[in-house]
Amino acid sequence: MNPINQQRYGAAVGSQAMFDEGLRQHMLRVYNYMGIGLVITGIVAFIVGSTPALYVPIFQSPLKWVVMLAPLAFVFFFSFKIQTMSASAAQMTFWAFCAVMGLSMASVFLVFTGTSIARTFFIAATMFGSTSLYGYVTKRDLSRMGSFLMMGLIGVVIASVVNIFLGSSALQFAISVIGIVVFVGLTAYDTQNIKEQYSENYDQESNQKLAVFGALSLYLNFVNIFQLLLNFTGERE
């Protein structure tokens, strides 16, 4: 090989190796943030759900609607403010969101047995992990799924709101089935999207904010898969 071409080849290999290592560290940061967020949510939910002095004032008063809608407000706030936030502010907002989500999910411990919650968590983790891995390693372009999945998500949200007033078990079953399919698909789509958004040319601040926002996306997918699966696998108290 020509010495000049050999040098160029070596430089290209070295550059690719640096990019791959940076991407690996970025994805690990995303999953670490997500994992810590789930731990915060679980701890808050368990403490509130097992303490009558905490859950009675919340779930037996109009305050429950504030607790139920607060996570949605956090998501909208995050989406609109992420670009202007510092990385540390984005991270703290994410932890606060996870804690508020724990409050809203405390009712899970009031409705379902601990064994069924643990079993459902394991099933959800397996589904999420395998689908996210697929999204990371696949060479197939999943961007074409994005619009279809978003339409499905909007449909699930609208149907869920309507069913709050209807209380239809048949509609809830359909919402759960379609919702699981949608959020499993979004897990693969979001994982690939997070991977493709990474750039070694970004500064540390930008990549950290990308990691937090990516963790939020995957966190929401996991939590929704878990909650929807509970409708099938959960055993009520």
C-alpha cells in the first residue's frame, strides 16, 4: 500500500474507533440516567404507596388529579425548554420529573400485589431491553416508522382520556394491546434516533443534554410498557 494511503487509512480507522468509543460512552450515559430515574420513581412510589399518611391525602382528594397530570406538564416543559437549559438544570429537572412520576405511580402498590408488580417489571424490562438492543444494532432505517408510531401514540392518548369517563373494560383492553405495540416500536425507534443524534463534534454540554433527553424518551417508553402490561399480568389486592 502506498505510504500516503496507508497513513490515511490508519487515520480513518483511528477516527472511527474514537467515534465508536464516544458513542458507546454516550449510550451508557443515556441508560444510566434512565436507570437512576427508574430507581427514583420506584422508591418514591413504594414509600408513598406503603404509607397511609401520604397516600390518603393524595388519592382520596382532588389532589390526585394534580399528581396524575403533573408528569405531563413536566414533559411539555422539558420539550420546550431543553434547548435553553444548562446540562445540569436538565439533569435536575429529569430527576424531579422521575420523583413526580413516582407519586403518580404510587397507586400501583395500592391496587396490585407486590409479586405481580415484580413479575411485570421483569417482563417489561425484557421486552424493553431486547427492543432497544434491536434499535441500536439494526442497519434498517426505522425513521419511516416514526410518523406511524406517533399517530398510534396520539390515538392511545385520546382513547385513554375518553375512557376515563366511559370506564369501558373492552376499550381499556384495546388501549393496552395497541399501546404496548406502539411503545415497543417507539423504544426501537428512539434508540436508533438517540444513536444517530450523537456527534463527537458536539461539546460536552450539548452531548450531556442529548443524553438526558434521550433518557427521558426511553424512560417514558419503559414506564408505559410496564403500566400497560399490568393490565394483563397484574394480580389485584
